[in-house]
Amino acid sequence: MLTFFSARRFHGLVAFAAFALLAVAFYMEYQMALEPCPLCMLQRIVFFCVGLVSLVSALSGSEKWRRSCAWFVVVLCCAGGALAIRHLYLQNLPADELPACLPGLSYMFEVFPWQEIMQAMVMGTGECGEVSWTLFGISIPGWTLIAFIGMATVNLIIALRPRKKMLFR
């Protein structure tokens, strides 16, 4: 019997939320003309991974697998939260202390080795310090941090809840 508050349903909800946030991000990029910075792109990748793992977990029949997926989503959300915190840090730096802006990613992929590209993306660039959109005074990385915290919390509850005792082996 499936209860209303099952891990499967919560993982389905987390997957839906992650993909909905990606849809909002693409809407903001293509309809509102808000160009994503490198940290935004990395946060999108993390949301995609969270959504994918949560969807696989929601479709799985194994409780042990769901617990493993929940722990993996918690780790992904911690990584995404760290990226969002770095992004917020850059947004709160004075303009003269921001790192230099880099060329576009397509040019960087043609010219630079991938290690330098990844380092530049994780550390952020001057364009990551721009606040181009807010809602209730919170910028985009602030909202992504809230989403990562919420998703991590749901998955921690799933991972730490007591196991059901089996009557028959």
C-alpha cells in the first residue's frame, strides 16, 4: 500500500521541482534575455542531476536504492548550495574587487584546456557579480540556494527515516 507521504512521491516532487526550475532558467535566458554566467550554468547542471537522480529514484521499486539516491541528492544539493553561496559572495563584492570578466564559453572551449575552464567556472567571473533580476529582494542565486536547501532537507528526511520492519523474510 502506497501512503500519501511516501519517499517515491517526494522524489517525484523533487524531480518535478528541479526540472521546473530549469524551465524557468531557460525562460529567463531566452525570453527575458538574461545571459547566464558560468556559475549559473553549473547550478543548472546540478539541478539537472538532482532531477535525474530523483526521477530514477521515484521510478525505482527498491527502498534501499531510494535511500542511496536520497544521499546522492543531498551531496549534489550541497555542491549546488556551495556554488550558489559563491555566487552570492561575488554579487556582494565591491565592483573593484570582482574577478576579471572572461571571454564567452564557446571561445574558451576552443582555446583553453578544460581544467582552466572548470576552474574559471567554479571560481566565477566578473559577470557573476552582476545582479540582473530579483524577486522580493532576493537574486537568482539566492533563490537557487533556497531551492537546494529545500531539496536537501526533503532528501535528508527520506534518507534518515526509520526503516519499515519486515514481517516475513
